[in-house]
Amino acid sequence: MFSPPSAPLAVPIARRPLALRLLCSPGLRGLLLVCLIGWLLLHALEALGGPEAVRERFGLGAAALLIPIQAVVAVSPFPSEVIALAEGAIYGFALGWPLAWAGWLLGAWLEYGLFRRIASDVGDAGGERLPAWLHRFPAQHPLFLIFGRLVPFGNHAVNALAGSRRVPVWRFAWASALAFLPFSALIAAIASGLVRW
């Protein structure tokens, strides 16, 4: 009796070398693409004459453009504070604050989702394979999710750890929303001239 040749057994994801798993990760490619788009958006915004020129060109519709631009730039290593300051200066405190808050919140969700996908792609959906020193950070705790953002590069660290350690989406969402309220208010107040140095 004839039997078809059996297909070679696929190597389980967790047994492949980490470098190969990362190279094959759609999540990592997505993160790199978002960083590239952030860089291109900053240059495009500058080429257009900055956020004020965008407002003159698109009117109130510019606010709808600045939120996703700020979100993408917030995921990249480039300073999204520049856009938040411009929002406060252009639209004043009352509109600049929610615009900056929404941009950073959207960026945090995007980065969280990308790192959650990267962890899944490399076969570490719960973050168990992360280095031991990273397990010392209480990524599940709301205080870490809120106040961890106060240190330099804290936003990226909190988003990455929360995503890779599979912090529940709802907990991450409300803690991030709360964490960005005072900082976006401060930036909008400085930019709109309410706070004098």
C-alpha cells in the first residue's frame, strides 16, 4: 500500500534561536515601520511649515491629523512633546490638553499592542523568558503603570513591559489614561502661556 511522504516536522517557535524569532516577527517589523513613519511624519510636518501651517491649511481638521501624528511619533524614539507643545500653542489650553492627552494615549495603546505581538511572535506570550531583572518590575501593578512613566524613557518601558507581560488591556488603558492627564495638562499650560517660568 502506498503512503504519501510525510512533511518535515516544523521546528516549534520556542526552539528557534531568539534572533531568528525576532527577525521573523511581524510585530517587530511593525514597530520598525511605525518608527520610520514617525520620522517621516516629523519631516513632512516640518516641510509643511509646522503645526501652525497645517492648521492654516486644514482648519479645525488639523486637530484630527495631529492626534495620529503625535501617536506614531510617541511610539518612535523621536520627541512627541514637540507636537504636544504646538497643539497647546495653537489651540490654547482648553483644546490643547485633550489633543495632547489623546495623542499620547493612542501612542501608548499602539506601542503596547506591538510589544504584545512581539512577545507572542517569539513564543513568550507571558513574558516568562524576559531577563530576571525585568521581572522585578511589577508590570501588572497600576502604580507602576501610572508612575513608571515619570522617569526618562518611562513611557516606552511601561508600554513595552505591559505588552510583553500581557497586562490586561482594560487595566493598561485606564492607568495610561490617568497617567497622561497631568503631563498633557502641564504641556498645554506651558504652551498656551498659562504657566510662566
